[in-house]
Amino acid sequence: MSNDLTQNKFLDDAERQLLERKIKTFMDRDHDRYLPVLVAMRTGARRSEVQLLKASSINWASKTITIMPTKKSKSRELPLDEPTLEALKSYIQRAHLESGDLLFDLNHSHFNRIWKEIKPCKKSFHSLRHTFAINVFRKTKDIQKVMKALGHRSILSTMVYADYAYTTEEMKDIIFW
């Protein structure tokens, strides 16, 4: 990831809300197809990390999912919201997945087709990761938490999100209190 995070690399609030509505609508019809996008959106997982998820990656008792590292990241355990957990539970039962089975049997081109069908704008799948990071920083104001959530080994990789966490209107509210 380059150190310049522009508007073109993350979803703004309207785009994110549109994607959430589309996912909800499509998930009602076909869980299998759009669940990987929902998981990426809720966890900030890279495409390759979503592809490596196993049924055993989910800890039902703690309501978390463990993202295994790719690239130079660290593994991380992240909480999941109830609707995502329920969708995953239903999917795993319907697909008859065993603990060691891959959660989603998707290759790169299949992933691209799914994203092309559901994306709310002309942004890449990786924009979900950037959007997740910015939202974590907006909520927590803690760059260390963003670093942990993304599995970054270096704070330098994470610092880029601090610059894009606030809209111009939010900055006005902060500066002109």
C-alpha cells in the first residue's frame, strides 16, 4: 500500500451504506455468494486472508474470527457482530463444512466477479480494508488499535489512516469548537 490514501481508495459513508444495503438484499437471496464481502467489510481482511479462512477460524463462544496472516502481517482475532455470525453459522450448516474446511472456496477470478456484481462504486475490493481501518480510527481515535485490527507489524504502515479519518466538517467541529 502506498502512503497516499486518497478518496479513491476507501468508501465514503454513502458508498459504504449503499454496499451494506446491497449485501443485505443479496444475502437474503444467496448467502454463499456475498458472505465473503461482508466478512471482509466487517474485519478489514485482505482478499487473500478471506480466502484462507476456515470454518475453525470462528470462535462461537467469544464471537470472534481469527484472521491468519498473509504478506507481512500478524494473525489477529476480531469480534464479529451478531448478524454476521448468524449468516456464517447458517452458511456453514447449509454447506456442511467441517472444522478444517475452507470457509469460502473462491479463486481470484471468482472473487473479482463477486465484487464486480456488488461493488457500490468504481473502487477495488481492497477499499473495504481501507474503509474498515478509517472507521476503526474514527471510533477509537487510537492508531495502535487500527494497527492491531489490520495485523500491521509497523505503525508506519498504519499512520496513513490518521490523515483520512476526519471529514472537512468534522475538522471544522474540532478546530472551531
